[in-house]
Amino acid sequence: MIRLWQHRAGWLGLSALLGCGGLIGCGSSPPTRFYILTDIAATASAPAAGTAPASTAGAPGTAAATGNHPTPVPVQLGPVTLAPELDRPELVTRSSPNRVHVADFERWAAPLADQIRRVLSDDLAARLPPGLIINTAEPAGGEPRRTLSIAIDEFYGDDACAVSLRAGWSLSGPNAGSVHGTEQLQIPGSAPCGDQLPAAMSRALAALAERLATVIAAH
């Protein structure tokens, strides 16, 4: 009787082991996927320095005058600040007005704030005259330069890859002048989008760069 029970228990254990081996995820986790943001080429010609934007707030920045035209002062994008709920390695999507989803196995390959700063700087450089945007890695020298500060308050996508972006910005001159404002953008999606959300978020940053390029060119 004891041997019969041991024999049945052995078969039950073997059956459970074989059943577990035939199922994906029996005691294992799905692979983690890593994503990056990318810059997007400009679709229109770069605005010339001195072009007035549709609307700005604050006082104009400082520039040296040459005849009737100001000499553009180069701009460098400062560190980007993120809302606390966005400042994390995982991709965060919004599922309702008061609920977000944090993806356990979908992560940014580098800190999101650093990626936004790099991509925005590259997007601006592609939309403005050469030399007007200083590389983010270039150390400060003795030449005058302006600083563009960005604060991201909202940067979410959803399951359809629709993206909502709200950012405050401030462009400060080498002396005391500055302009500032807020931009709100909505990028429509198309369901299902799979793993294309970072690409949609990159398009939102390119749209933000289009607006900021007009502001920079005006001052």
C-alpha cells in the first residue's frame, strides 16, 4: 500500500513538472524591452532669426545689434525637469483621467529627462539656422549664450498611441531679459499601436520643437 502511494505521488510530481515545462511563464518572467526617443527631421525650412512668433510672454531676450538686425545669441537647452510621476525608468501610460499604468517590463534605456533634452536639442538644431543651438554636451565658455529651460508637466500616451504633452518653458538671455510660456500638444493615435508609443512620443517632442524654434528665432 505504501509503495503504491509512493508510485502515484511520483507520477503526480512528474506530471506537474512536465505540465509546467510546457507552459510559458510557469515561474518565469517575460523579457524586459528597452526604448529610446529619437529626433525627427524638420518638415519645413528653418525660421530666420528675427521672425516674430504668434504669441509670447515676458520680456524679450538680449541680443547685440548690427544695423537694424539683432545678432542671434546661441541657445543651449538646460536640464529638463519632469513631473514626479513621469520621472521613473518604466513607461507610464494613462488609462483614465485619474489612473496610470506603469509597465513592469517596458523601460527607458536611459533616464527620460536626459533623452528629452537630447532629442529636443537635436530637433531644435534641425529647425533653426546653423550654430544657433549649442550642443547639450558642450561646456560653458566665455561667449554669451541663452538658456532654454523646459519643465514637463504631462507626457502620456495611451493604448492607441495618442500622446498628450504639456510643457512650460523659459528662455533667458545672457543678462536679465527672458520670455516664458506653456505649450499643450495632442498627437492623435491609431489603435492598435503595439510598441510604437516611443515613436509617437518622439513626434510630440518634434511638434514642441516646432513651436519653440519660432520663439527662439524671434529673440
